[in-house]
Amino acid sequence: MSFRTSRNKPRALAALGALAAILACGVAASPSASAAGIYPTCNTTKAVSITSGHSVTVPAYGSSKTLTCKLVLDQDTENPAVKALQRSLKNCEGYAYLDIDGYYGPQTFLAVEALQESYGLSQDGIYGPDTRDSMKHYSSTLGCARL
């Protein structure tokens, strides 16, 4: 009897369906995928006061300049927020190879992923609140400081 008989087709299809459902649940439950979707994309910067007369520049979003935003590898993400992140990664976190070009490309993604690993964070390559709060940020007057 051949494996490809009509009796085995319904079982094979059911097994494939079950596997697809399991994989879909795993992807839907992925923390980096869901966390990336709940915050707007950073598109500007904000100066955050650290000490009297000194502030650091961090990625922010919108006219209210909220700090709760994300940056993720995306061919369309090129803005001042990315430039601020790259400046901090290069000058404060030791990623000297990084170009400060305002484009969240593969170099920036890999630098964020490595930074996340060094701080014990989830390594998804997405700049978000946890990465922001863990890393040092650049200041033209102070050097580097954490929020």
C-alpha cells in the first residue's frame, strides 16, 4: 500500500493545518513583534535634562515629542531620531564603525541588537523604551549620560 493513498490525505492535511496553527500562534505571541507595533515610530528628537544646564538628545515622536516610540529596521526609516540614536551608539556605546547618516539600516540594526545583548535585553534590534532606558545618550555639553 502506498503512503499517498486517499485515506492518508485527510490526516496529512490535518497535520499540516495543526502545524500551521502552532507556528502562527508562536509568531503572534512573539514579544518583539507585538511590542514593535504598540509604539509610534520615532520621527524627531527631544532634549532631556540630565543635570542643571545639561541635556541629552534622544529619539522622540510627534509634536508633543513623546519618548515612548520605536525605531525598527525599515527601508523608509530615515530621520533625525535615527541620527540621534546613531550618535549615541557611536559616541557613547562604542560602535565606532557606525555611520551617522540618519538611516536605520543593517549597521544600526546590528548595533542595537548587540547593545541589547550587552544590557541583557531581548535582542530584537528594535530601539524602544527598554533600550532607551538602558543605554547612554549623547550630549554635546556633557558627553554621555543615562536618562
